[in-house]
Amino acid sequence: MVTVTLPDGAARSYPAGVTAATVARDISASLAKAAVAAKIDGALTDLSRPIAADARLAILTSKDAEALELIRHDCAHIMARAVQEIWPETKVTIGPVVENGWYYDFDREEPFTDADFAQIEAKMRQIIAARDPVRTEIWPRDKAIAHYRAANEPFKVELVEAIPEDQAIRMYWHGPWQDLCRGPHLAHTGQVPPDAFKLMRVAGAYWRGDSRNKQLQRIYGVAFRTRAELEAHLKMLEEAAKRDHRRIGREMRLFHLQEEAPGMVFWHPDGWAIYRVLEDYMRRRLSARGYREIRTPQVVDRKLWEASGHWEKYRENMFITEIDETSEAGGHANEKRTNALKPMNCPCHVQIYNQGLKSYRDLPLRLAEFGSCHRYESSGSMHGLMRVRGFTQDDAHIFCTEDQIGAETAAFIDLLGTVYRDLGFESFDIKFSTRPEVRAGSDETWDKAEAALEAAVKGVTSDYEIDPGEGAFYGPKLDFKLTDAIGREWQCGTLQADFVLPERLGAEYVAEDGSKKRPVMLHRAILGSFERFIGILIENCAGRFPLWLAPRQVVVATIVSDADA
């Protein structure tokens, strides 16, 4: 027998292997009808998942926040089924949930067009109306591979082969259609609202995001709980199109991008004026808060990136050059050096910290840089100012002791709030990401850092989101989201505690007792990048900048030609 504890504290006994669906039926017929999924010990699961040991159980309905993600996930599967029922030769790949909806990638000879969307949506509604039960099974690896080879689904074969040996291979069905998926899913297809989804667009996408692989067709869709929510979203998208920073930037002659320098911005005089005013404003704010501005090289030898760990983790996103060094004496090449344009500033900031002996009296040390960085982004992922290859971060790193994390975090949040309000954003949301399973540093250090960050957040607001296990491997982090004039959220600011990089790059300070210790490194940014933030500003104010940011504050219009100067 197992004991199932409900959210109200009530405990019920059942035979081992009981499902959440059975418990829901025992509670009430109405709950069983409304149930879409469950949480077992906090983990989101299907209603059909067996409960093997004592557990805390919550039954979820469509009113719960988690239900919307399941609706979108099921829409991805239902759309893939619809596509294969209409065009059976189509190969399926992956279909994850994304913001406001989902996408699914297909391999098909003929291109999808907008005209196909109505046919796909109609088939999706037929599948929803059928109310096909969703069922799941665990399969042996060999069986899954054989199944997909027989079905001529090469992408699924590759996915199964890549699953670690110790990980279960789970299959889901609704009706005759089956897909490889971790789940969870709704109880039946009829739980997807038939009038609250819409297919939006089709785009190209390389298999596994690698341009050397086959190009696929990616269909995007959105889904909500109700028709009203869908219509509100579509109206927001119409307004967003009117505010598109690319159009406004072109019409106001602020900037342009062109094929000869993909992902690199050509700033025109008025756009550069906005950039410089924003940079000067940030410089004043940082100086007033005790930050010291520095400048570090843009081209750095791979040895530093290897020492920091970025060469292993980030190499494919770096612009790399090879240089033949020559000796001054003979003028002959004697060494081939591999360099990279820096994709981030942090390793270089540690180099400045490491110059000269540091004492606990020197901490906290706040080093700021408007650092020019370059990252390789695929051509399909770039989007105006929002995602570019060359950008400037309002970057800073705070070197401090563990005991100073809380005060520095509180001071940063205060500064961030001041900047956002000055730039027209009255509120922001905070997400607090805690320790992942795989992490560096001791539990004691993590305990102290998490407590310090959370205490600092609580000093500002009680309304923040905890994202368990989503911290970086090197420390917990805070992410800050703005809401713009039409309700869209933008993640701009961040603060990340890092216990790892100071150790990898040999940063030390002399403690009060004379011993040498590692500082904690707080990575922090407010705007994120100037390019992206200016894009957000343009769309937030629809090109009508605040007077102090406007590139043209006054225009004198003459009525007759005699008045022209």
C-alpha cells in the first residue's frame, strides 16, 4: 500500500501503482472530468503515471498554470499527426513548447505554404473532436529503433540512438499516431480547446541547429486556454508589427543592416546619438554607485579561453582567427597563434583583478565595461537589433567576499530599478534560479549564496518566481524581465554568482586573518546589450522617445520660403 497526501493535508491509502486518475475519481466525478494532469512530489506527470511509493499528489485542471504548457505540447503532437495524415510521406523530427505556443520540424519535399494552414487546422480540430485517449509505454531501445526504421523515420532513429543508456525511452499515442516524447501530456485530445489555437508561420531550420545538416520546415503555432486569450494575443501581434523596430529604425534613419556585414549594425547619426546618450547615462549611474570603468582587448589568445573553460563550452559560437607570429630578429614565422574575438568580457575582467595583490579591504571591487563582443549566430536566428553578431554589453563584475553577496545584490537591484524607471519601465519581474544537480562549489557556499540572493530579493518584493534547479553550474542567478507598453516580456537584466571562474583563473585576496581566499564574482548587466535594449526602447515607445533620449528634440518648420534660413 502507498499513502497519497493531497494538498489539503488529507491522506489516502491505495495499492502501489495507483494512478492520479483513480485518485481524482475517488475525490469527485467533477474533478475526474476536469483533471488534465498531476503533480507527484512536485513533478508534473500524466494522470496515468503509476504512484509506486508514498507521495504528495496534486490534481491539475485547465485552470492551473501548468496546464497551458501541456495544451501547447499536445498541440505540437496533434499538428504533427495532422500533417502526416494529410501528407503521409512527411518525416517528423521534434516539436517543443516555446513562448506562447510550439513548433514542429518536418522533412518534406514540397514547401508548406500559408494556404496549407487552414487544411492542417481543420484536421487538428477533427483529431481534437475525436477525444482520442493519450497513452504511454516504456520501450526497449532496440524495439524503438526497429520501429522507427520500419516506419522510415530516420530523425527519430537518430534521437533514440542519442538517448543515454540509463534513460527510459517513452512513447506516446493518441489514436493510431505515436511519437517519442518525455511527456507529460493531457488525458485525451479533447482537452485541447479547439478554438484557441492558430498556426502562425513556417520557417527554415537545420536539423539539430547545424547548418551542415539537412534543412527542415518548421511550423510555428500559438495556443491558449480560451478564444478570448487567443484574440488578445493576435491583437497584440498586430500592434507589435506597427511598432517593429526594424521598420521604425529605417523610417527614422536610425540604423541599418546589410548582407556584407551580417548581424553587425550600421548606426546612422540619429541612431548613434541615442546610443551615446544612453551610454553616457549608464556611465554616470555606474560611477555614482562606485563602479570603475575599464577597457579590455577584443582579440584574445585561445589559452585564456581554454583556462576559463569557454573554449570547450563555447567555441562554436566564437569568431576565431589564426596568426603567424614572426620573430623580430629573423622575420621568420615561428609560431601559429589561435585567437578569438571575445564573446564575453568576464575572463578579461579577472585578468585586471589579478594585477597586483588584493586585500579584503579592496573588496567589493566593481569593474564595469561597455564591452564590445562578438558571437556567431546562425543567419536564421538573427533579427534586427534583437539578435546580432556584434554587440556591446553594459557589463560589470563585482569581486566580493561571500559575506558581501547580499549587500551587493540589494544595491544592484536598487540601481537596476532606477535605470528601468528612468527609461520608462515602471516594473519588472524577478526569477530566482537555484542550484542544479550538477554544480561546482560546496553545499555550504551554495547555501550562503542562495540565502543572500533571496534575502536581497525579498527586500525589494515578495512577488518573485523561484526556478528550482535552473541556476548556472557555477552559482545561483537572478533574471529580470521588463514588461513593455503592449504587454510583452523582455529578459534584460541579470545577476549571477560565480564560484568557479575566480578559481580557474587564479583570483585571490588576502583575508583578515592573513590567509588567501577566492573572491566570489558577481556577473551583472542591466540593459543586456545596447543594441537589443535600443530595439526594445524603439518598440516600447513606437519611436516617440522621451525628450532626453530623442535624437531630434525640436524641429522648426517654416511656412513661406522667405523665412528659410
